[in-house]
Amino acid sequence: MANVQGLSQDQLQIVAELEIEMMSDMYHRMTNGCFKKCLPLKFRDSELTKGESVCVDRCVAKYLEVHDRIGKKLTSMSMQDEAAMKQMQANTNAMAK
């Protein structure tokens, strides 16, 4: 959880539930995407083949890396927006004086 200072217990519960929901959604999308990409529609063996295993490993690693990069980029953009809003407020307050 990013900035949780000043949140009530109810708000913290909502944030925690949203975080769990987002992680569950990410896991679901990753599982479906990698399954479709790496596994045949008709199973031939009860175990994963070496090729399927490697494909799943790479797919999951790539998915998590992209998810991490997007998260970092969104955090950076959010911080820039917050800084810009503070600068605009400071300019507005300075002009009002």
C-alpha cells in the first residue's frame, strides 16, 4: 500500500480489498494468457513437457516484468502530477497575495 497515512480503518480495509482484487485479476490474466500461449488445446501428457515448462516460465517472467514496469511508470506519473498540482497551488496562492 502506497500512502496510507491518515486513512481510517474502513478506508484501509477498502484499499486492502482493492489490492487483493487487482492482484487476483493480474494472476487470472497471466494464467489465462500463458496457458493459451504455451499449452495445446488437447493435452497429450499428464505432465508438462520441457518446452511447455520453459514457455510458461518465460511467459510468467515477462508478464511480471511488464507489470512491474507499468506500475513504476504509473507511480512516477502520479508523483509528477502531484508535484505539478502542488506547484499550481503555490502559484495560485502567490498570485492571490
